Amino acid sequence: MRTISENLHGALAAYRRAVLKAFECDMSVSYLPLGSALGNPSGAVRSACQDVARVFGVDECWFTSMGCTIFNHVVITYARRKHHGKPVIATANPHKSLVDAATDLEVPLRFIPVGFDPTFDAMIPPTAQKVVDAIMKYPDAAALIITSPTYEGLEANVNSIVQEVSDARPDLPVFVDNAWGSGRESPVRQGADVALRSSHKMDGAWQGAAVMLASGERVDRDLLRECVSARLSSSQSYPILCSIEEIYQLWLEYGDEFRSSLEEWGETLTHELAQRGVRVLDRQYCAAWIADSSITSLDARKITVATGSANGYAVSRRLQRSGIIPEKAGPQTITFIATARLLSTDPIHFADAICDSMGATTMNLDHPPEVPLPLNQWDRLRILEMHEAFHRRTSKVSLEEAPGKVAAEVLVPYPPGIPTIIPGQLLLRDVIEYVRWLKDLGGEVMSGDRDLRTVRVVES
């Protein structure tokens, strides 16, 4: 396997030194040369935002140390202020932060159904035609939000979606939650109006770093700046903001080598696992989804493994004890990311450790339940709008009593952070059983009840 060049190795080391040095100036925002990271950035932050906008080839860029979560709140704030009372259409694989923001700000959500692959526990983005069908169904929608790529690295066909949407609704702004995107490519270059990127996930910035990119005229940029100022803190972490500028300058100078080195590491691990008889999500497996234009590609730096009869959560815990940290675990899958830190490690060692851990783990359940996709059925299961359920009188009931009642909270398997239950949703027995099954296997399910014995529901 090819190793990275001395120049790139030195650039990565220089990046780490530059960000650590930023701690020396992590002081009060009243120190004007540092500036503000609000809607109209100032000082050093403004020049950094302008530099990164040029790296991406977009009109405007904003930084945050508060992650893509806060930018999802900015997007929903924009929709509410621009078109109060109008729904927002989103693909049915949103991050919980989008659902939370829509609930708090009383913005109705409508979902575009996504596909699902049970072997790799992967949600498949919708085709452009399915997106247009949703737009025609909700002609008063304030905005369209696409989540791409998925946690497993499946890239939606954003270019095709934007073209079709532009024909059907020329005024409809297209936002892309590009949290798992990477490098200098962005959905904005594919025609989207705004893209949100978690710079710390795949790009190498510090934890919490994120950018929002914008171009074009379908979005009221003055209003968007006001929404940024309304949601972002005026006292953010300058070392994290510094890491954003530094990492994208590194991508600008070494992007091709950086990407190819990371992809080669991921492809080597994929090959080694396949040689050992382990099923891995690869481009060949994705061929049918590419053929029908659901996706355009699979990111080679995301390696998703089907653990078969082994409990994915247990496999992940065994790997963590040996110093190998999966990005995500599911009942029957684990996902890894090829990062800069892994370039100095041997993917063959990873393959051996994964196989050993899978061999030492069993599923515990012979017949896993079918994975429900309740957000695909939101039109049928929606008894109340999310904010209506949130403001009704509620009580907690046991999971056994929950089927047939209306949810008043969000329940989220995490990661990936895509809600299974949202407020206003009619609770079905198969959904409750699935959530309980995840918890029993050792998965993390975020809810109001730490032990997940109860769920909050609307009182009848």
C-alpha cells in the first residue's frame, strides 16, 4: 500500500501545530481582531470565511464550533421566517437536530420516502423523480432538505434532483445536510443553494467544527445571515474555528493526494475483509442503486461490514477494547472511517481484528425483527403535527402500553441519529418492539427515559 508523501505528512503535522497555537489567542470576543462568527463575520473570522468560500468555489461561507446541529436550526429558522406556517420537505433520513428544530419552531415536516438495505442497515436516498413527486404533493412547501451522503457514504444524485426541482418549482430553495461530505466538493457546486458540512467528520477539523456554504439567488442571503446570528453563539471556540480554515487550506493544497491515500486505505481494508469471506458494502453491491440514479457513488473511505450472526454492538465493544474505534455499530453492522490518523496503521491488522471479534460474538436473537421505516409512512401515522404533540398534555407509559398511543417525544438510535419515533406519530407495535430490541442488544437509544422503560405520549 502506498504511503503518504513527506510533504503531506509535514502538512498534517503543521496543521496540528497551527491549531494548538490558536489556544494562545482563545480569549474574549471583545478582542476585535479575532472578530465574530455570526451572520456578518468580522475580523480574522471574516477573512477565514472568505478563504474557505474560495476553496469551495461558493459565494459565501459561515463557520461554527457548534456542529451541523446548529446549522440545521438555522435552516428551519429561515424557513419559518421566510414562509411562516408552510411545511418543509425533507428526505426521510434526517438528523434528529432537524426534527428538534422543526418541533421547537413549529415548522411542519413532510418526508420523502427513502429505500433501505437490510444487509448493511443502510438508508438509500430517493431518486429525483420521487423528490419531484413530493414537491408536487406539497406545492406550498417552503424548502427542500436532502440528507447526503448517508452515514454509510451513499451519495444522493443531487445534480439530477436540483435540475428536476428547478423545472417543477423554480423558486424552491434546496438545502443539503452534507454532514458526511468531504474534501472540496460540495452539493452547492452541484446546484444546491445551501450545504451544511460537519468539517470534523470526514475533513479532519476539530470536534464541533462545521461550515455552511451558499451560492445562487433562490435564498434570501440577508435573511439567512440574520438567522445565523439568531442561532449561533457570539462566544465560540477560536481554536475550533481556526481548525476549519487550516484543514481546508490543507485540502486545497494536498486534496488529491490526501483523498487518494485515504481511499486506498479504505479499499485495502475492504479487499482484505472480502478475502476473509466478510460481506462489505462496496461499489459492486451498490451497482443497482447507481443504475436507477438513486445514488451516484459510494465513498471508499466509509467501510460498512455486515457482521452476520454476530451482534454488531458487541463486535464494536470488543474492537474498542483493542484500540480500534468503529464510527458506528448496528445490530448486524459496523462502519469504519478511513481518517488521517489511520494512514500510519496497517489495514490488514484491522481486518484480522474485525474477523476475530466477529468470531467471538453471537447475535443472541435468531430472528431479528424487520426494520420499520415510520418516517416513510408519516402521512399515514401523523395524528398531530410535531409541535402540536409537543404542546399537548402528556404522560409517560410503559413500552407495553405504548402501541396505539401518540408519541410526544423523539426516540433516536444513535448513531446514526435518525429518529425512529417523533412527536405526533401513532405508535405501532412493530416500531416499539424494534426500539426495545436495539436497546436489549446494547444499542444506544436517546429518549427521555435513560433506561427506555417508558415513552412520553399525548394524553387522550
